[in-house]
Amino acid sequence: MTGTLYGIGVGPGDPELITLKAARLIEGATTIAYPTLAGGDSFARAIAADLIRPGTTEIRMDVPMTTARAPAQAAYDAGAAQIAEVLARGEDVVCLCEGDPFFYGSFMYLNARLVDRFAVEVIPGVTSLTACATRARQPLAARNERLTVLPGPLPEAELRARIEGAESVVIMKVGRHLPKIRGVIDALGLTDQATYVERATLPQEVVLPLADAPQTAPYFSIILLTKGADPWL
Amino acid sequence: MTGTLYGIGVGPGDPELITLKAARLIEGATTIAYPTLAGGDSFARAIAADLIRPGTTEIRMDVPMTTARAPAQAAYDAGAAQIAEVLARGEDVVCLCEGDPFFYGSFMYLNARLVDRFAVEVIPGVTSLTACATRARQPLAARNERLTVLPGPLPEAELRARIEGAESVVIMKVGRHLPKIRGVIDALGLTDQATYVERATLPQEVVLPLADAPQTAPYFSIILLTKGADPWL
């Protein structure tokens, strides 16, 4: 009997936004795994920290910060191999992911590497998408409105084309792409309808009209353009 | 001092997918409120049932099942008036919403009616969007992929145009629109990439290739078209 790999969404940042199911699985884990950025701290682990029991084995995956794919692939290969060893001897592994594992989550790379050999269960989590909307007090979509989610690294021309034809838009992973995205939204005359949200639900949270956003943004920042959302019925 | 209105996402259906924060607020509530469809049971209340303490006052909003807006508006007006009475005497009200309050959630109609007069706090929840993806074992979006969310009631021509230009697509509120949506996906030659998910995370959950989906679908059903998602890095 091999173990089960759990891919667990720990939500957007506030430890209280972890689900009851994720909390139960983390508290009961003997081995946890999580990615870290460039050898630094793990945001996913920090969110779940109070639930991790002393003595839990921890598998760190140091994912290098680069747009080249090969170094990140090597990190997930190495992490998957370590996880496979634990699963093969019949023990479960609980993998922690920021937000939701299947919504721009790194867990999908482990899932792809391990799902053919082991039982995998994925536990959805609260995404930064809806967390940012609630913190900004802006409904994302109502009734028959469309919602478009765009990653900030997309090329300028594509961002422009996709925002132009959309109703509600959420731009994820803003980070160093903020000047480009701001330029696109300005050019479309939509700056008045845009909100910048940084580290939603954490004590350091920032919610500002896009016009007042800082010059540099962290990776975990989002822009909401809810031009279509009419919350009144 | 007036009370605070909490709009709480209780997640997609599995009571264990309620967040720790929502659970704490529901357990501590003296008054809860929730919508019911056409006088029937409340799905949101059913999800949270085990957390509601005996003696809790309950405000039901019977939202009629009709595409006309006026009857639903009257139901939210009446509900908001009842909630305002409790808030005005200094007590909090915890409003339960399926999924997330600001993601196609009914709470936004109460928020619009009450936010100018009372303190409102919105607690995000796990959406059916990511719950369905995890249950279907299909990552929604990775890296720089775009994600488009479309409500099933949209007209056929618009659905077709929006799906055609998209990468990952999720169609919400399928229900009685299933034959129309199936026709659009068939015509685009995408049926092989489409998955039907009904009542995700509940014991009655159904996950099927769209080709094998039933003829009639409940309101809480979704179609995933993850033609863009490449989970391998």
C-alpha cells in the first residue's frame, strides 16, 4: 500500500482562511512539502505555520526565480522524487499551496509528475481572486456577467486586446509588470475603475485606487477592473 | 453603536470546505440570514448546518425562481429591512452564501442595500470554480494562461464567440442551458476537452466527460473546458 499525496490550498494569506479540511490534514500530517522562492521563506508554510506539529518532516522545494523553465523543472523533479520516496513506503504527504492548488498553483507540477503512480487528492482553497475582491469591497461578477482572469506577464498588446473586450477583469501576478499594466489601463481610459490590491488578507495588506498604487509591486499583487459588475439587483 | 453585517462564503458544498474564520463567525452568531430558492431549502444553510447553534435567530429570504428582476428585488429589499432592524439595535448578523459572496453570490445585493448605513465585512470562500477543477482533476490555469468565466444563460452566439477566443473556460450555472451549451461546444469541436461537474464536493457529486453528461442538469453544475491548461512544467 502506497501513501496518498494531498495537494492543499491554504488560501490567500490570513491563516483563518484555511478550510476546516485543510487544517485537519495539516495537523495530522507526518510529512509536509512546499515550494520556496529562491531559497527564501515559503509563503504557503507561513500561512499554515500554527497548524504544523513539532516533529513533522518537511520537504522543501527551492524553486529558482527565473523565467527559464529548466531550473524550475529540476526543482519540481527533485521534490517529486523526495515525495515519491515517502509515498512508496506507505506514508501520506501533505503539500501546501498558496491559494488554490489548481488555480495558478505550483502543485499542478507535482500532480503531473506523480498522479500516474500514486493516489492524489486535491483540496481547493480560497483564491486571491475572491480574497482581493472582498477586501476591495468590489463584487467580481453578478448574474450573467463575464469574468476574465489575465496573468500580468502577458505581452502589452494581448493585455490591451483582452481587457478591451471584457467585462470584469482581474490581473494576477502584477509584480514587476505594474508599469506596463498601468500603461494599458491608462490608454484604455479605465484607470478610474481600477483597484490595486497587495497581500490581501494579511496585516500588510494594501488596497488603493490604481492611480495611487506604488511604483513597485510585489509578486502577490492584483489589479481589479470590475467595470462590468453591477452589484445592485 | 450598530452591529456588523458579515457576508460569509461557506464554500461549494462539503461542510469541511468552510474556512476557520467562517466557522468561528457562524458558531458565534446570534442572528444568521440566508437566501432560499422559491421557498425551498437553503443550500447555504445546509452547508453550515452543523455549526449553527440552537437558539440562533434565522432570517430567511425567499428568492423567487424567475428571470424577472422585480420579485427578487422585493425579496432582497425585505431581507435587507429585517437585517437592518437587527443591526440597528447593535447586534451582528451573519449572512451565509454558497461559494464566495462576491463571486456570483447573492450577498452582493444585500451589500448594495446596507453598506452605506452599516459596517459590512465580507469573508471570501472556496468557489465552485476551483472546487470543480480539483474534483475533475483538471488544473484551471498555469503560468501565463488566461481563464474565462462565462455564465451559462448567455446567448448562444456570445458563448460561441467567447469560447472560441479563450484558453481555459469555465461555464457556470449550466442548469437548463445545458443543451444550448453542449451545442456550442460540439460545433467548435471541443467536446473531447469538456468535463461536466455537478454538485462538486457533495456526496451526490457527478464528474463526467461532457459527451456522457445527463440530459438535464441542476443549477449547480459547471462545464470545464481546460483546453489551454498545461499542468506540466
